[in-house]
Amino acid sequence: MILVYLYFTLIFYNMLNNTLYLAVALFLLIINAGFPYELYGGALYCNTTCDDCEDALNNGTYTMVYLNSSLYSPGATCINNPAGFENKTFDCQGNTITGNRASNRFAIYYQYKNNVTLQNCIVQSFYDGYRLYRTNYSLAFNMTSYNNSNDGARLYMFSNGTFSNNTHYNNSHEALAFDYSSGNLISNSTFANSTEQGIEFQSSSWNTVCFNTFYGSNAIDFHWQEGNSIGNIVHNNTASEVKNLVTIYKGLENILVNNTMDSARGDYWAAPIMIYPYADMGGGTDVQQHNREQHRAPRPPNLLFQLHSKLERP
């Protein structure tokens, strides 16, 4: 009789413990269901949707947000200017954000945010791979952007930032576009096979472009619209299979030093530096030193454009 009693007592306690365990597990499941991201080691990790990552970026406590899986965002901007996306780092850890080339849709977009770092993201098949608007002291590092229907990235009023170790290719307009942007460093990046320029500057000044590689499209273009591009330094860049390495339509006091065009694309206007007659509007001078072209295409005797080669500084 005692043995029977002990037997049923043990069964009861086992059932009670199992019920308790189930209750705790259910409670934890309910609690975690309210959070679209995970906390680990002082950082947040988002997993399955763009909304999850926006929620993580809006968390005001943590400054590091990691993407744990690739995302698909057809017809919509994935990371769409989260209010808390400032003084933060968003690290995709090599994961891909993919769209469907819809107009005015971006993998990552933010505006009026400062001190933001984007790194280790692969973005493809958007309008612009990523678009950053009115931001200061931001960093784009080890980003890959390709197959976008407009630009690999467009940075508008992007100032005092760093764009480094990135790869942009096969975009339908510019690989990288700067509008009204100043004081930035663009370095150690690769721009290839975009329909227009590798880098386009429009009314952008005091930027440094160095140690970049260009292939298969016009390399660097200081565009003609609106104001001059002033005081930019372009040095130690290499381009191959391009029409021009640097084209200045409207600029003042830009310094172009030690850039090399390995080969022309076959257009007989090809030249390492092409400065149009109206480039030096306002009496300024663009300084060139030690730029080289190794396989220049034949040039006709009567140039329609004035090619300067001024060595104004020692």
C-alpha cells in the first residue's frame, strides 16, 4: 500500500514539474514574441524582416545592430529612416538586402541623421542601393551595391563623412553620386561598369578621392549643373577601359595628382584629365601634376574642348 502511495505521489510531482516547465516556457515565448530582435553581448540582432531591423535601430539603449539573415523587400524601402537611427552602427555581416528595382525605393534610406555607420551590407536591385540625405560624420564601409536601376548610392548633403572599401558595379546610372556634399573622404573603393560615371560630384567641394579603382565607365565627373565644385583633391586613382579618368565641367581650384588611366575605352576623345573651357569660371585654376595615360587613343588635330595641363604648384 505504501509503495502504491509513493508511486502515485511521484507521478503527481512529475506532472506538476512538467506543468511548471511548460508554463515557464510559454511565458518566455509570449514575452519574446513582443520583440522582433534579440539582445546578445550588448548588441541587437534582427533576423527576418525589414521592420524587425527598424525596430532594433529605434531602440534607444544600444548602438550596435546586426543583421542576421538576408532580406527581401520588393516594391518598398527596407530600412526607411527609423527615428532612432542616429549615433548607431548597422552591420549586415555580409547578408544581402534585395529589392525588385522599383522606382524610388532603397535598401537603406535615412535623412537628418548624424554619426551613422553602415557596414558589410550587400544591396541589390533597388532604385538606389542606399540613399543618405543631410547627414554629417557618417561612414559607409565595405558596402557592395549592384544591379540597381539608378545609382549604387546617392549621398545628398553628405558632409564630413567617410566612404571606404566599397564596391559598386553594374548600376544603371552612377555607381556613386554626391550632391552638395563636402569634406568627405572616398578611398580604397572599386567602381565598375555603371552606365554613367563611377563617381559624380555635383556642386560638391573639399572632398578627397584617393586610391580608388575604376573600370568600364567614365571614372570621376564634376558635373556642370548649378554651382562649382571647389577644392577637391583627386590623387592616386587608377582607371581602365574608361573614356576619361577625371572630367571637370564646372570647378575651381581642384587638385589632380598621380592618377593613372591604364587604357582608353576606344573613344578618340579619351584623356586622363578633360577640363572643359568653361570649367574655370570665376578665374580659378585646376591644378594637375603627374597624371598619366599609358595607352591613349588617337586624338584628332582640332580639339573642340580645351585640355589644360597647368602645373601651378611645385
